[in-house]
Amino acid sequence: MNGIVNGKISDHLNLRQIASLADFASVITAASEAGILNLLESPVSILEIERQTNFDRHVIFLLFNVLEAGGVINRENEEFTLSDGVPCFPFATKKDVLSHLFQDGNSLKSDILKTLSVPTDGTKIPSPEPEWNQSRLERIALSAILGEIEAVARLASLTPGSNEKFLDLGAGHGLYGAAFLEKYPFLDVYAADLESVLPIIKHMLTKYNYADRIKLLPIDFMKHNIEGLYDYILCANILHEDKKDCVLKKTYAALRQGGKIIVDVRVSDYPKTLSNSLNELSWYVKGKGKLKRTSTWFNFLSTYGFKQISLKGFYEIHAVITAVKE
């Protein structure tokens, strides 16, 4: 079957379907930017939408036809609301997710054209540390809410005892800790990042009612050691080329004997689908460099003393790998 299956692009699409998907993305983006998605958190009629926005009723009607056909909204007794089928983590709002889904669509085109026009030997210079502001971290968080954070927590397959210590290193938005608490509610969870980032993490965790369940730690892991011993340390999307050696060494030292590292990294030997291939292309042309194979990450972990290294599974182009400090 071609097209969108269970909310995901199937493996094979013809050109007409691809054009339709681009148009559908534009419709969702327009509905988001016009503020219409905000009004659909609870059931509302087209007449009420018109009254609150002064938009043309017929345009709203046609717009809703597309959103309903695409499964974004539901209709009942001539009132509309956001569909329960919108993929998001339990504590996220459907409106937030839909507002994010199709952003930056045009930037990929420009990045591809720019990359094609510049001869390269395939290597990438490590990019400077980005600005970790609230807007950027919220965008990253919403992207992860679409499935990644839940997948990492599920694939990790932990069997924690009560109050075992779990550290989300380089936590960013902090929602990985929330995902692990959803899956393993007896963990004692810490989120660590730069001191300047902690207020943003607190804001995100407060928004989703987790601020009182996750402890925040100021750690610049590139400059300082990780204090204390942990049963689990999560390294999600922080093992960049210029950081991985430093992080793996310090993570090993901060785990108790028998403790486990959980690694979430993008890899090149992901399951080959259209959407995954698009993800890898986007990653490369945005200046992030070539992806490594899962076996290469196994070698990195082994180099720093980790044993019982295991591939737990894939989510899109991400591999979840665990290893033990014996």
C-alpha cells in the first residue's frame, strides 16, 4: 500500500502522492500559523471559528475537509476537534505537536541545493556549540515527543530496583527523564546540563508536571567530571564527534559496578525506508556529517571498558544501545 500508513509515510510513493503530501503539509502549517489549531483543543463549529477569526467561512470549510480527510481532526455533530490519532507522548498537547510537524520544510530544499553546489571530500568540521535557548530546545523537545523519547525508554528495557539512580546527561529539554519515569516510575531521576540551561529544563518539566519528580544538576561534562555514582546514565544525542571520547570516559567513571549506559545515536545502518532516508539526507545537508554504523559505536564503547554491549533496537535512524560497567 502506498501513501501514509498509520500516520507514517510508506516505503514507496509515486510523484503525484509526494506532491499531495507536500500540499497536505502546507495545509497543516497554514492552519497552525493562522491560529486555528489553537481553537480545536475542544469541540468547535465552523461558525464559531469564523466568529473568532473573521476568516472566510468557505475557506475554513475546505480547509477542514482536508484536515478531516488526513486524520488531523474529527467531526461530530458538525463540531470539530483535534484527532486522538496525532502522535505525541502522553504529556504533550496535540496542538503543540501539530504546530511543529511541518516546520522548516523549505529549508531542506535550500540546504540540499547548497550542499550539491559545494565540492567536498565528505568530511565535516565540527560545528560550534549552538545557542541553547528556550525556543530551540522546545523545537527539539517537540520533535522528540513524536516518538523518539518513548522509543528510547521502551527499547532500553530496564529492570530497575526501587530508587536506583538514573542520570540524563546533557538533558537539554529534560523530557527523556520524564519518559523514563513514565515507563519506570520507581527510578530516582536526575537531569544534568549547563547551568544556563537548567531554567529552561525546569520550565519544560513544569509545563508537563514533572518538575517535582526530576532533580536538576549543573554539569559541564566537557570541562568537569560527573560527581556521584549512578545505576543508569543516558547519553541521548550528545555523543558528537568532538565530544564522544570525553563523554564515554567520564560516563564510565560515574557508573557504579554493574551500572548501565544507555546510548541513543543516529546510525547509517538503520532500517531502509523512505522517511528514514530523508532523515539521513536532512542530517547530512544541515552540516551534521556522515553517520557511523552501529558496529562502530560498539567498538567505541568497548574501547572505554564497557561490556555486554547490546543493540536494543531502532527508532527511525536512531539506534538504542546499552552496555554495562563490569
